[in-house]
Amino acid sequence: MPRLLIVEPNWFTLRHGLFGIARFLLSHGFEVAIASEDDTRARSAAKELGAQFYPIAISRHPSPQRDLSAILSLSDIVRNFRPTVLQASTKKGGLLAGVVGRLHKVPTVYLLRGLIRDGASPNWIFKFVERINAMLATKVLVISQSNLSHFLDNRICSPEKLIMFGSGSLEGVDTERFARTERSEAAGSTLRRKLGIPPEAFVVGFVGRLVLEKGIRELTSAWASVSSCDGRPHFLIVSPPEIGPGAEQYVDRLRSASNVHFTGFLQDPTPAYASMNCLVLPSYSEGFPSVLLEAACFELPVIATRVSGCVDAVAENQTGWLIEPRDERALANCIMRVLKETHTVNEMGRNARLRAVAEFSQESLWSQYAHLYASL
């Protein structure tokens, strides 16, 4: 029986990125254990899966003492669970799992969810860490063509180690759950009434963390230009309550606007998607944003940035529009264009749904994970 140890430092990714994959593997003969932060939400996810849970503290920042402690802890977990394959993500998680995998002769898959955004400092350190992670790993699994090209162009990893499943994404999208049905439409209408959004209003949506890297500054500035347009559009923001450093002033400005609505974190975001007419994601960099696939399934055209990950999730001028990152004027102009071109919006929405169903089926993607891990 294949035994997979998932090393995921962050509970949120475990619950909202890897949960479906782990459940699929468990139902197909794998034994799965999870090593993650000692958080009740991580423990709850493992319990719901029926997977063994091992708490481990992995610091995001360089710390020789903590990193050594994490390596020793992970070594103990490996000796206890005796996995046939290790899967690890984040740069630190990949590094520590790579070391432990080599020490215990366990094949390791480094799951690359995203790149350091352009302009990050010091960028060369992160590229160096990526090279070390790729060297230690048995396979490097990337989730988008743009990330794959970056690794090849910068010679970070040997081509024979790199893998991408299908058209990319971390775990695909549930095209049945994320769909316009009578039930989801009713839930969307209920949410609109609850938030005080008129039924006929055009709703621009944002789903993601309130951090600068997601383009919150540009969104705030663009919305100041857009909010007074004809028809008085509304802005719906779905996000966890935490606000990233430097983003507080922009969130406060958005909260003060009468036509901006915050839902907080939604365990089930489908009513929010059903209440939207368009989705915006002006990120500086992405791995492969699942929210763009979820929006596509709800026949929502998207406005995203021409950066890694987003360029893979959006078929430009077919399922949405791509603008340059950090360009608040282009963002505002694109939103205003969407408000005027109703026919184009509807056509792009239909195209988006068709593409998501054809290229990002979860079952097909999950089966490729199972095949890879069984082969290792």
C-alpha cells in the first residue's frame, strides 16, 4: 500500500488546496498522513479525512535552530509513519522535506505552488533555495505552464524532474459545485438582499486575502474612479479577516464606501460567486489562482494581471482580460469597459465555463497525482 506523508506548513492550504487530493488518494488505496502546524483547523482537516496528523513547527524565516528542530521532528515522523513518498510545499517545507527524504531514502515530490513575485528582494536568495529544493527532490511538480517555463528558462531544475498535470492548477475545480443552478442563484439573491445590493446592480467581486500582493492598493484606487459610473456598481469582497502589512489603509478606505461590501471568510463561497457579474484579481504574482477557475465555472469573466499563474488561468479576450500589474488606471478602465459591454461579458462567461469543464476536471487531475505517487 502506498503511504504518503504530506508536509504542509499552513493549515489554510491544507484545508482549501490539498484536502480534495488527500481524500481522493485515501479512497484509492493510499494511506495518508499529514504534518502541519499545530492548529485546531489543521487537526480538524486531518480528522475529517481520517488521516494521521503530526504537528510540526516550520518557520517561514531563516532560523538555524528552529530549522534543525523541524528536521529532527520530521525525521521522527518519517520513522514513525514510514512513508513511501513525501510531498512538500512552500520553500521552507520543500527544503526540510528534501533533506529528510534524502536522509531516509524516501522519494520526495516538491509541490511548487507559486513563484516569488517580480521585484521581491532579495530575489536571488529565493532562486538559490529553489535550486536546492529541486536538487534534493525526486520530482518537482509545478501547477502552471508559466511556472514551468520560469524553472526551465532560469535553469533552476533539470527538465526530467519537472512535471505538470494537464493544463495546470493545484487541484482543478469542482465543476458541479461551482455552477449556476436554481439553488446557487437563490443563494446569491439572498446574499444580495442581506448586503443591501439591489437585484439589478452590477457586482464586481474579489475573492482572496487582503494583502498588497493581491493588488489591494490598485483595487482601492481603481474603485474610487469606477464607483460613480452610471448604474452605480457594487463591489463585493470575500476574504479572511486578517489584513496584511501595509494594506490596512486601503481596506479602511474601501470599508468607508457605501457600495463596497465585505462578507468575511466564507466556508462556502458559491453564493458570493452567484451574486457577482465579474471577478477581479490584480495580483502581482500567482501560482495558479483557483478563484479564477471557480469564477469561470459560474460563467464570470475575469479581470486579472498578466503575471505567472493568471496568464494560465485566463484565455485572454476569450474568458477575460489581462492587464499589467500595479496599473490602477488600466484596472479602472477595464472595469468600466466591462460595465458597458454586457454582451461581451455574457459571451466570455460562457466561454469561461466551457474551458473550465474541458481542461480542469478534478477527477482527471487527482488520478495523475495517484499515478505519480504510486510509480515512485
